[in-house]
Amino acid sequence: MKKVVGLGDMICGLNAPGYLKLIQTDRFDVFYTGAEANVLAALSYMNVPTDFVTRLPDNDIAKAAVANLRKYGLGTSHIATGGSRMAVMFVETGAAQRSSKVVFDRYNTGVCGMKPSHFDWDGIFDNADTIVISGITPALSPDAATTTLYAAEEARKRGVFVSCDINYRASLWSYEDCRIYMEKILPYIDQFIINEDHAKKILGVSAPGDCYQENGLLNDDGCDIVAKEISGRYGPGTVALTRRLTISASDTVWGAMICENGRPYHSRMYSIHVVGRIGAGDAFAAGLIYSRMNGFDPQKKTDFATACGVLKHSISMDFNLVSASEALELAENRDYGRVNR
Amino acid sequence: MKKVVGLGDMICGLNAPGYLKLIQTDRFDVFYTGAEANVLAALSYMNVPTDFVTRLPDNDIAKAAVANLRKYGLGTSHIATGGSRMAVMFVETGAAQRSSKVVFDRYNTGVCGMKPSHFDWDGIFDNADTIVISGITPALSPDAATTTLYAAEEARKRGVFVSCDINYRASLWSYEDCRIYMEKILPYIDQFIINEDHAKKILGVSAPGDCYQENGLLNDDGCDIVAKEISGRYGPGTVALTRRLTISASDTVWGAMICENGRPYHSRMYSIHVVGRIGAGDAFAAGLIYSRMNGFDPQKKTDFATACGVLKHSISMDFNLVSASEALELAENRDYGRVNR
Amino acid sequence: MKKVVGLGDMICGLNAPGYLKLIQTDRFDVFYTGAEANVLAALSYMNVPTDFVTRLPDNDIAKAAVANLRKYGLGTSHIATGGSRMAVMFVETGAAQRSSKVVFDRYNTGVCGMKPSHFDWDGIFDNADTIVISGITPALSPDAATTTLYAAEEARKRGVFVSCDINYRASLWSYEDCRIYMEKILPYIDQFIINEDHAKKILGVSAPGDCYQENGLLNDDGCDIVAKEISGRYGPGTVALTRRLTISASDTVWGAMICENGRPYHSRMYSIHVVGRIGAGDAFAAGLIYSRMNGFDPQKKTDFATACGVLKHSISMDFNLVSASEALELAENRDYGRVNR
Amino acid sequence: MKKVVGLGDMICGLNAPGYLKLIQTDRFDVFYTGAEANVLAALSYMNVPTDFVTRLPDNDIAKAAVANLRKYGLGTSHIATGGSRMAVMFVETGAAQRSSKVVFDRYNTGVCGMKPSHFDWDGIFDNADTIVISGITPALSPDAATTTLYAAEEARKRGVFVSCDINYRASLWSYEDCRIYMEKILPYIDQFIINEDHAKKILGVSAPGDCYQENGLLNDDGCDIVAKEISGRYGPGTVALTRRLTISASDTVWGAMICENGRPYHSRMYSIHVVGRIGAGDAFAAGLIYSRMNGFDPQKKTDFATACGVLKHSISMDFNLVSASEALELAENRDYGRVNR
Amino acid sequence: MKKVVGLGDMICGLNAPGYLKLIQTDRFDVFYTGAEANVLAALSYMNVPTDFVTRLPDNDIAKAAVANLRKYGLGTSHIATGGSRMAVMFVETGAAQRSSKVVFDRYNTGVCGMKPSHFDWDGIFDNADTIVISGITPALSPDAATTTLYAAEEARKRGVFVSCDINYRASLWSYEDCRIYMEKILPYIDQFIINEDHAKKILGVSAPGDCYQENGLLNDDGCDIVAKEISGRYGPGTVALTRRLTISASDTVWGAMICENGRPYHSRMYSIHVVGRIGAGDAFAAGLIYSRMNGFDPQKKTDFATACGVLKHSISMDFNLVSASEALELAENRDYGRVNR
Amino acid sequence: MKKVVGLGDMICGLNAPGYLKLIQTDRFDVFYTGAEANVLAALSYMNVPTDFVTRLPDNDIAKAAVANLRKYGLGTSHIATGGSRMAVMFVETGAAQRSSKVVFDRYNTGVCGMKPSHFDWDGIFDNADTIVISGITPALSPDAATTTLYAAEEARKRGVFVSCDINYRASLWSYEDCRIYMEKILPYIDQFIINEDHAKKILGVSAPGDCYQENGLLNDDGCDIVAKEISGRYGPGTVALTRRLTISASDTVWGAMICENGRPYHSRMYSIHVVGRIGAGDAFAAGLIYSRMNGFDPQKKTDFATACGVLKHSISMDFNLVSASEALELAENRDYGRVNR
């Protein structure tokens, strides 16, 4: 089986336990995360070979991060060593009407200083089916942006499928404009994931006002308009929109649509009681890639990837530890929530 | 006050904390459980004397299990020592659209090797009102099946009331067919607990298709048909059906009905945000037994036992630590959910 | 900026983790609380200077309590030392249909023996805008009642605004009748917080029966009648009613109204998935005080204070760690529940 | 087998985890303890039947205490219900040169108000071999002192052996002089446990100055003089002295001697790396009682009881969970400290 | 670099936290272990490629075990799937005069049913330098014994170095005599690890009585006699003796000697304050293998391997997470115990 | 009472629990530390007013750090807000022959960008007796070095006593040579703390070779030579040397000497079983300052400050929570290690 490659940073995530605020806790639950690594971890749990490419400093906390990638089966043989620190983030989990909060500390990490020359691209792309990138890594530094673009170009050159989630984080885009960068890289992207809010804010693509439902959600038609416009304007054969109606930090409605070769496909919208919503989009991306590698038709792809994202909401920390059969079972609408013994 | 006897296995339950998956956790919360012990623990918390009969190996983890039974007031003086291992199970708690998972390891435990001759039946049945058995223990081994049947026969012989919950676990019934066994033991059973799904699958008793509501639940009439048929065909004076509509692993609708001397009685259906749903049926069984020992009329019995089962959903681990007055308060529909100080 | 003073007892709160019952746990989460301290902690988190007045014994657990007040920014320089013990309470958190339970142990604490002569009132009231008292402290002992009344009289004399939440706890009022005491102190109170149930039970003030909605909640008109009657009969310029519809221990509907100079103002009613509901009223009181100190108009005051109380439900333990801008954002009905990164 | 009875108070012990100070921790490990209950728990673990007599309030934390006694096999059927609170203590564990600290809160507990009429003495002493009392309970209140004295007298009257550890706690003796009380009760005591420091301070019994070793320990001869003097003056057939040389809070040297019918017997002195030193004396007392009930000769009794006390230092919390065979193995000087698998 | 192969079982280890006894704890720390896997984990941490061969059931707890092996870098591609359960053990950690205790539950695991035909031996031995076996796995079942012997023979045939630690556990050898089995397999072993106690008990090889020191330790000459005799009689070119003087469960003296081609080499004896002594022998074995693969001379090999074993005593759970440079630093007697920052 | 000022950085310390290595843990204990803050915290616990000066970013983790300073009573009103990140460090605690390890991440913190103009020096020095600086802060950046020097000059100008611990960390001194900087700042320092190793390495001050004891410790005469030389060459009226003999990470011997106005004073050397050795030097510095503010004579100062440092070894995390009376009791050689109840 061919492998999926990912390029991005690793973060040491420090989670205040339960619903404690940072000021209250004297313990953190630690986990290791990163948008692109999350996608690969979800794929690895579904038995897809992966190879995660990053640059980490030579210290014991970075070693712990790599050990954690290995634990979840990610390939780690192309991780470069360098730089003097690793990204950290502090997380407090919201509930009810209180939002979750993330304090990022991603300055000057190994990845911020990575250059194309740090990596063995032939080895990385050897036997690769897909590469996973995101809009987070290029936001970190000019070097990271250059290397991400380089990777996308190389992938295209070698016939490797390029999947990108824009994952827009306003607080990270400081040195350059996100739109300018995205427009440079979009020509190399085969599959592009975004939501309607970022489509409007970053790419200036929006649906007419009457496509919004009373609850604030963009309706099916509106999604189709946005996705087709992006696909048409920038070229990705697959454009996927994730759709979230936040009831509160504890409850959410979530689903997705994809536009594949100009035709739209819609998932059901799920009502979800949230355990861990961070990483739902990454799980969805993994579901799309898995679907493509397994030849699912576009509707099944939409349903399967959405089920992956839905199930992620039930899982703590950022890796989606869901097997393909579990996601299929939900996608195909069979019973769920019972005790399996 | 007369005592309630239970016969069954004890399991060392190992729970991944919170909603962690087994692969994620490096700690387990440990608890000691078993369907029949759960019924007795619930009765003991309501101040009913109990005596739990089992067979455990001579080691320190079995000692811990017995200490835990004592903690919750169960009589432990008829526990036989023997066999070389104790049952273990690993549990991960589902949430939202993700089901809970149990990895059973119940092979060759002390109970699998128990024989009627291991126990002092005169002492066990001395001053006993009721014996609690279930469909789990006979599934474990031929010896366990023989001893369970022996206990039911002995109880009948001595005028002790026999309560049995079928508790069907497909993965445990390997050496024999569940239906064949149940049909052998049902003649000795006075009170039989089952749900409509198992009634159909195991006993072949079902209601007409038009008795199913749109949400998949069997309606009141359908329940009456099933319960009456079981009572009529196999003889138990009391047949109880528990009724569950699983919204998700986090939310459920739950209630029950009983058929007593051929007449049906229905509880309200409760909407429940789930903390610990395992053991709800055992708590319900305890409620039925408590009701009978205290002379509740059939409707009060139904309401009380259902309230016991409902409250179990709010309690971690498998023992229902609810007093009779707390259950009555809910059954009688007074205020709940406020802070008691 | 002027400071807010509070007078009351501190409790060492011992919380069974998660949803465990007291009998199940071998660990407690410890926190330090008290109705009046909770109000001050919420104000301190919104950058209002505070000074908490209490009397604590000279031992290491009282030192820990004071350190915790300092942590959250409360002034502690007027805490008297004396008495031989500190209040303790054991808490188990309810869920679903099971109520939370508190075992109080508040006998003979430092505050029970406090006398006006223990404190430097000139220092306490120096630069004070408001004093926070409640109906809990006077219930603890005659000395505590005398000192609370003395503080209210002194405040009135010095032009300091007096805010009082009746916080009725039936189990604490043993030595005197709550109504008799409240009628002695109400003339000195400028802002009075109560709910309709306590208004009826303690003050004998109620609305006509047809003001109750089917779900048991008193409607807007009924609230207006009650609040106006209290304001008119006893004199507080501001009377606030908190309104709660308990769906279960896990879900609640909550809001408030205030009657300011005879005119009623109503908040939205919020549906809330509960993390920590204790202290919601204290957070609301803090919101009212903050609003007055910042000159909010009565409707904004109502909305802001209600948002404070709503957000408290999302926070563990009893201090409301919510900034003024977070509460304003919710009050003004913008998006909430998203991840802030 | 005959049972051992104990009379005393139960305490809810709250332990700062590890070596944290009270000001540092936001969690407590909870355990239930009391000098006399500790003796019975140690005996129960060695399969001696026991019956613990106390008076506890009717609340959920007292229920948890009783459940914990049951867990460790203590008889609880003669526990009276009454009073309004349970004793609490906060513990921080010392290390190296820093002492452990206990903040007691034992005021006005159920036991402080106990009277002889609260208990069924015929049931308590039925089939009893020994009663365990200590110098802690009479220090708590005049009622507790009266009841303890009453129990000793009743025991003597019924031929039940009376074992008493003086367990002198200066901070608890407030209402009466310890010596006066001890001299009233000593005539009813058959076995008396004390150390040389308390013998001097409370009873005024001491050895000549040249009996002290350079390290401050009283030597064997000195111990003999003290024990014989106590036995001769007050009458107990067995007087036992525990002997401790505190190297630091982490390391200790510990042993014991007993004077039986006027003849001294000495144990080895053990060097011990301390895990939990509280309760060593109680474990020693249990060892003496077990030895007597099993007819050990005085030297074996001394060695066995000392081994019980030594092993207690390796166990967390206050119950000595050591089997008779484990203590014997150490007493008889075989190998220890290896891994048993 | 060539790889090291290991063949053995995996155990789910359940550790009572701190020094709690099994009866006291309601949590377990979970870890995954096995004598042969421990050796490979230590090698992997020193950057030696490894491949762990075992047979595990198809369930989620076995998946967690494999993930844990991957985390520490072990190769897992030759793990067979089969059998219905995984080994479990419950551990309580001793302290002071109290021994550690292990409750094994290793009956009928996947490995008990493994056969040579389950594995791809060509793949396993491809590029292998060494295979690690032990006396534990053959004790588990006749099939496990057969497969272990088969692996040793195959290794010899292919020129792969065979390292075996006898790891004698009396409680596991039930179906066959350990000596008979060891004498069958010893001809295929190149490096054999044992202690003098097992040499005497199992192989009947001992030193004259006057070789024992007063503290019970066999002296250098005695070790030489034993090791040479084993090497001479059974053939392994390297025979290593580990030497332990147990002061208590908290303190130990530990060292080793090896006999290489008939000549003895001795390490220093270290005084060690124990954190985790289980796995010291496995760490030592890894040190020997590492030394051989890196061409250390016999004295350096002895010192290095001993340092590995010493450092293991400072590490929790069973994998020795020590780099080669850390072990070298200790072996070469430089400063240790300072803070590295 | 006059206050003590400190200037330095705050670190968010992340401690692997117990003796776990970073790669093993999925939780961190969090604490907030910094050499200069540690000194102030120790003083604050001894009731000395303090004011901690630093520069922290405007985020929730920095808020948590400040709350923690407040908890321990430090003045925080002169903390500047600025910069984009806070220092982080990951700590694993050594044991036995394994050293502790710290992974620093102190790049580009708020303090690295601090300038004299960020602070209100008049307010800072108002009523100040002493300022605490260290060799750590100037190592962080040129700005931090400039500001530290500025503070020392200002203090000297205003007659405020300057205490400095060189606290040499090789890994932090990258942009400048430590010796060059220290020689610039030493003229402003009144009290200087160092150990003999750093005296030699950084200042080139050493004792003759025959002053070293066999165990590697510099003897009393050697210490006197070094301290006098530093005092004479650079001017501080008080030079203090801390003396440590590391037995292992678990056991240490520790003491100190001071040279005051040219005359040496020596403490006892203590054998210590280590709980938390980080911060012992800071506790010692606090002891010196406390002694001077309370007019202790030089020998008492030496003994008291040493006792502070000794007791720190028994306390978890970096703040020395020891009262003056506890330190005095140890200094004056009374009993220690007993249980205080």
C-alpha cells in the first residue's frame, strides 16, 4: 500500500484537566499534536502507511514527541533535527457558554527554520500517494512557507496528490497575508478543505445573503456556490467545506459537503455532545484521503469523511483513533452508542 | 429481615479514565463488578442483607475484590476459594456517536470451575428470601452452568424466590446455545428480566412489526405482547422488559414495563444524560426485588425499579449507590437535580 | 478605583472527583469557598480591588485558605485570627436525575465566634464602595449575626453600598428564625438578591398562582410582582431575582430579573449544560456590583450580571473566573462556544 | 475464634499527596483512621474477628467511614449514630529534616458526646477476648473519658482482657490532666503500651541518666527499669515500651521491649526507610494481642509484635495490612525485601 | 546496523501507585512489559534496531501493548495475531522491610499457543545480529517451549548470536522441569545470564561454602568458580552472573561479573536507593549485547552492562530508558546525581 | 518592615510526576519558578514583605504565574506587561545514580526584552531594604543584562543592599562571557553567593589542591581561602559558599560557609535524603537576607541560612515553604523528624 506523507510542525499540547482554567490547574495533561500530524495519525489508525516530515530540536521533549508519533504508527524516519525549541500550547477546554482557549507559543521552533535542503525529498516521496499540508505551517515563518510551497510543487511534479486544509488561524499570520500565500500554493493543490467563513474572509468567496439559514448556517445551495467557485477559480478537483453550528462549547451540529469535479455531495448534519472537538477537521481530511485511496464514490467519500470528523468529537486529545469500520458503520447509519462487549 | 443471595462471578474492571481509549491511557480506574453482585450491592445500599456466592482464587487481587464487596456491605462468608485466576475486563467509555467498548477476559476463572459441592447450600439458603442469578454465569463454562441450574433448583425446592436477568452477551456463549440453556432453567425462575431484542433473538418471542415506533422503540402494546408470551410460555410470574432508546453514547431514553400475573404495568420513559450506563439493568432488578420484599403494588414496583435504573445512569462504576428514599422520590415524580445541602 | 469589601466565613471544600459519591472516592479535590468570598473573587478577576473580612484559626489549613484568596487577588489584610477550627464541607456532584449533595460541617468556626471588636472597621471601610454580605453568615451563630448586622449598619453610616444575597440554607438556620433576622437587616440593604421560592418561604412574598408557567417557572409578571413587593416593603433600591428551571443535575435553564427603582428588567433565559452550578448566584451578585460601579444602565446591568451567572455554570469550583469582556460578549449576544486561539 | 473489641473515634484523614505541604496541594488522599480502629484493622487483616464501637453522625461522610471499616473486615454492628460531626485531620508528610504535621479538628464529634447508655454492652462483650482502648479517646471530652472508663470496668468485670496504649497527644488533653485519668483507669488495664518519654512526662517514671545512650536512646536496662516500675506500681501484667530513634523524617530506628510478669524481653532494633510511620504503635499493639490469642511465648510475642510495627512503616495510611505469616517471617529473621512473584 | 531480535510474551502490568497495596488502590498505573521486550527496549533506546516477535490476541488491549512497543522504537512487524487473551500481572511495590509482590495471570495467552509455523523466520532473522530469549517464555507452555527452542536452533544455524537470561520464576514452571529444559537449550546459547542462587537451585552449580561473605553475598572467587563451571559444562562463551545484596526493598547493593572465554571480569558493587528494581537484569543483558555489537573489551563490557543495570533501579516501570552515553559516564566513574540543565 | 525586591524571569516549570522520564509521562505537574522569585517566596513565607519585578506577556499562562506569586504573598504590582512568550522548562527528577534533567526553553521571553524604562524604579525601591539579583537573568539577553546592571547601580545609589547568587548555568551564557559580566556588576554587590566549582571556573579563584578531601569536597580551610579571595578582590562584604557532596540523586551532604568582613563562619554539614533539591541555594540566600534584616550574628546567620537550604531539600517544587521558627529549630540543633500533632 502506498503511503501518505505529511509536512508540518509538532506541538507539545498542555491541557488543563477537565474543565479547569489555566489559572486553576497545577497539572497538565500532555499530548503531542499538529494539524498535519493529526491527519496522518488518523490514517495510520486506519492502517494506512504514513511518513511525517518535520524538524525538531535535539532534546528530550522532542524525543517524547517523536515517540508519541511512533506509538500511533507514524513513520518518523524523515524528521530532521535542528532548531532550539519545540512549539508549546496551553489549552483550556470550554463548556456550556464558555469557549475553549488556546495560548499558542509557536515562535522560532525547528520548523520555523526548516529549509528544503534539510530533507531527503526522494525518500519522502518514494512510494507516496498523497501529501498533507495545511495553512498553519506556512504561517509560522517565511522559511516554513517556502518549504511548504516547495513540497507542494515537488509533489505535483512527481504526481503525488496534494491535500491542503486552510486551517486559518488569524493569530499566526503575521509576516505575510494569508490570501496572497494561498493563491500562490492553490495551483498545486488537488484537494482543498475550508469552511464558508474562511472562504469569505480569506479568499473573498461567499454565497448570497439569502443562503443563510435562520440559525446562521449557510444552506446546501450556498455551500455549493462557494465550493464550486473555489474549485473553478483555483483549480482543486476536490473542494470540501466543513459545516459547524456551535450550540455551545458542549454541543455542536456538524457535517460537511464536497464538490468533486464540479458536482456537490452533502452529508447528514449530526448533533454532537462534545468531548474533544479539536481535530475534527483533520479527521475529516483523513477520511477524504482514505476514501480516495480506497476508491469510494463521492457520496460515500462525503459520508465516510464526515463520520470520521463526527467521531473525533468523542475522543480526547487531537488524534482521531477510529477504525475505518467504525467510521463506515456510522456513515451507513447503523445503530451507534450501544456498549460493545 | 431476610437476605438476598446472589451467585455469579466477580470481575476486576479496568476503566480507562474519562473518555480515553485503551490505547491512550497509562492509568486505569479499578472497580470490582459482576451482574449478580451489582444487584446485591444495590440491595445492600438499601439496607437489605445479602450474601454473595462465588469462587475466587487465593491471591491478593481476589482479596481486594472481596474487600470491595464487604465495603458495600455484601455478605462474603460463602465465597469459595479455588481456581487460579480472576476475571478481568478492560473498559473504554464511549461518548457522542462513539460506543463504549469492553474487552472481556473471563476465561477459566474460579467460577468456571465451580461445582455444587464447593458450597454449603444450607448455610447459603438459611433465612434467604430471594436468589439472584443471570444468564452471564452459565455462559462461562459447563460447570458454571450446572451450578447455576443446581442453585435454581435448590432455591425452588426451599421456597426461595428466583430472580434472573438474561443479560445476553453473544461473545460469552460459546460452548452451548443460550436458548437451550434458558429453556432448561426458566421453569425454576419466578422473575425474569429481558429486553425485546433478546426476547426475539434468544427466545424467538416478538411483537408484530407495527408495534415499533418510528424511532425504533417497541411501543407499550408490543411490550405487553412480548412479556405476556414469555410469562405464559415459560412460567415466571413476573416478566420485566427494560426499554432503551439510545440517542448516543451520551444521551439515552430509558424505562421499563413489567407483566405481573399476566397484567402489564408501564413506567415513564426518562431522558438521561449518561454518566455510567452499565449496571442500569442490575439496579432495576434490585428495585424489583426490594419492591417485592417491601410489598409494593405492581405499579409502584414498576416505578420504583425504573427509578433505580434511571439513577444508576448517573453513577460511576457498576454498583447502584442509591437509597430507597432517593429512588422513591424520583419514582413519585418530585423535584430532582437540585443541590441538597 | 474604590474597593469592594466582603464579610463572611471561608470553607475548605472537599469535592469527590468527577461524579463519584463520597463513599466511592479515596481522593478529594480541595477548594476554598464561601458565598461572600465568591462574590469578591469574581470581582477581583474583573480587576475590581477587594478586601475580604473573616476570622480564621491559626493553623496551616487556614493559611492555605488565605493563600488561595491571595492567589485570586483578594485583599486579606483584615482577616482576624482566632477560633479553633475552619469550616469544612464535603461535596458530591450530581448528574442526570441525581442531585448534588453537600455535607456541611460549619460548627464553631472562627467566624462563629467573631465580634465587631475583632476588626478595624475604619481600615475596612476606607475607600470602600460596596460591602457584600449574605444570609449564610448570620445563620452560623448569634455572634456572626451580630457582627453582620453591625457591618451593615456601619456601612450605611459611612455611605457604603450594601449588597446582600439571602442565600437561604434551611439546614443552617437553627438558633434563630431567618425571617426575623432578615427583617432586622433589610433596612440597611441597598441591593437584595433572592429567588421566588425563598421570597415565598422566608418573606412570605409571592405571586398569584396563575403566574406560574406549566414547567413550574414563575413568569415575568410574577417576578415583577414579587420583586416590587420586596422593594416596596423593605426598601432596597435594587431587588434581583434569579430564575432557575432545573431540567436535571446536568442541564438547567437559568436567567434573572431585577427591579431597579421600581422598574423591572429581564434577561434572556439560557439553556446550560452544567459543569459547576454552585456559585452562579454569587457570580450574578458580582455582575450587579460591577455594573453599578461602571455605570451600566439597568438593562445592561441585568444582561451583564446574568451572563456572569451563566458562565459560572461552565467553571469548576466556586470562584467565577470570567473577565468583564467575556461576560459582556455573551450579554451582547455575540457568538460563543468557539475555540479561541 | 473469639473477637477483639475496640472503642474509640474515627477520623476522616486528609493527606496532602506525596511530600506536598497543605498550602501547595489542591487534592487530598482521604483515609479513615483512629488509634483503636487501627489496632482492630491490623488484627482483622490477620483474620481475627473484631468489633469496632464508636459513635458517628448520620451523614454521608460517616457512612463512607463505616464502609471503609467494613472493607477491612471490622465488625460495625455496634456503631451508634449521633452527634453532628465527624473528626477531621489534615496531614502533611515530612521528609528529610522536615517533620510531618497534623492539623487536628476533633472538636465535638459523635464520640465526644457518647455515653455508656448509647451502646449494647452485652452484645459488644459477647464472645470477646480483648478490648482495645487508648489514651486518645478519653482526652476528647468528659463523656468520652467516662465511657472509656466504663468500658474498661465492664471488661474487667466480664473477664475480657484490656489492652491500652497511652498514645499521649499533648494538644488533645485540655479538660483534664492525663496522669490523673490514667491512674484511674490503669487498675483495669492488663496490657499497657507507652514509650519512655511519656512514662517520664505523664507518669513520672524514668530511668537513671546513665541509662541513656549517646544517640539519646534509653538503653535496655533503662527500659527494663521503666517497664518494671510501671507494672509494679499500676498492675498491668504486660507493659510494653516502643523505642524510636528518629534519624530524620525519612529514616528511623525502631524496636520494642515488653515486661511480662516482671521479666523483660527485647526485640532487635531495625533501621527503616519510612513510607508511613503513623500507626506503627497500633500495629505493634495488634501484634501483642495476636500473640497472646495464639499463645506465643513472651520472646516470640515481642519479636512478632515488633515485626508488625516495623512493617507498618512500609505501608501508606494508617491500617497495617500485614498478614501474620509476613510478620512472622520478618520476626524470624529470614530474607526480606526481595520481589515475591 | 544489524538488528536484535527478541522472542517472548507481553504482559499488561498493573501497578498499584506509590507504595499502595492492591487492596488499597482504586487506580492502577499500566505498563507493558516482558523480560525479552525489556531487553529490546533498552537496546532501542540506545539506537539499536530491534524486532520483537510475539503472539497477541486481536483486541484493543493487545493493540495498546503493540503501540507501546512502537513508542519505544521496537520493530513490531513480526508479531503474530492469535489466542484469546493477553498476560496480565498486578504489582505492589514493596518498601523498607516489606517485599514487592506480583500476582501473575499468564495462563493461556497468545504466546502459550504459539508455534514455529506462526512466524516468518526468514524475515525475522534477516539482518539480525542477536536473538534474545529467556527462561520465562518456555515455562509458559509446551508450545512456547518448543518455539523458543526452535528459534535458538534456527539462530545458531544462521549464525545469529543467542543471548539467554534464565530468569527463573518458580511459580511459572509447572509442566516441565526447568533444568531439563535448560540443558536442552543451553547448547545453542552463546551468552547466558544467571545468578548464583539459580545456578545452585536449577543447574546444581555452586561454590564452596567458604566463598560466602558474612553478609551472605558470594565473593569474587566464588562467582568465578560458578561462572567457569557453567561455561565449561554447557558451552556459552559468555556467562554472566548478576549479584544482589538486598538491604531492604528500598536499598540494595548490586553488581555483576562475567566470564568471557574462561576469564572472569568484575564490576564495582553499587549502593542503590531503589525506584524500580524490576528489569535490572534485562537492562544488564541489553548492556552486554550493546557492548558486543560495539566491540567493547570484556572489562568495559562488564562495567557498561552493570551501569545499565544500576541505572535501571532509578527508572519506573520495566524499560531501561538510558542512553549509551549515560551508562558509559557512570561506568567510567565520573560524577553523577547532579542536575543536568 | 522594609521590603525585599527581586528582579528576574518567571518560568512555567513542567515536572514529570514522581521519577518518570519525559518520554514516559502523559501528565506534568506545573509550578512557577525563577531563582530570584524563589528567594522572595522563601522570604515571604517568613513574613518579609517582597516585591517581584519582571516582565511577562499578556496571556493566560502568565496570568497564572502571577496568581501563583500572589498566592505565596509576593508583591506583584511592578510587573511589566510585554513580550510574546513566557519561559518554559521541562524537568525530570533523578534518583539513585541517575541525574535530574532540565530542558530549558527560555528564548525570547518578556524578560529578554525588558529595558530599564519599562519599570518605575522609584516605586520599586521605595521602602526597600534589599534587592535580589542573580547570574541567570543577565545570561538571557543583552537587554536583561543591561537592566540587571542598571538595577544594581540604582540600588547602590539608593543605599539598598544588593544580594546576588551567581547561579551559573553554562547552557544559558551564549551571547557574552559570564566572567566579564560578573566583573562589571560585582562592584555593586554587597552579598555574593557562589560555590567553589564556579569560583574556579568563572572567576578563576581556587584553593590549593591539598585542601580537597578524599571525597572531593573542598575542606574548611580551602573554602576560607576562596571566599576571602573573592571578597578581597571584588569587594562584597559577605561572600557565601554553598557546599554539596552528591552521594547520588537521592542522597546528598550539604552545608555552607560565609565570609563576613573577612572572617569565616562554618555550618554543620547535613546528610539529607532528597525530595526536591532545586532551590536549596535560593532558600539559603533568603536565609542570609532574613538573618541580616533581623540582626543575627554571623554564626547564627550561617546556621540559620544553612538550615533554610537543608529544609528546602524536603520540599517539592522550588519555593521554600519554611517558617523562620522551623529553620531556627533545626539550626539550633533540636530534635527533628518527629510528627507534630
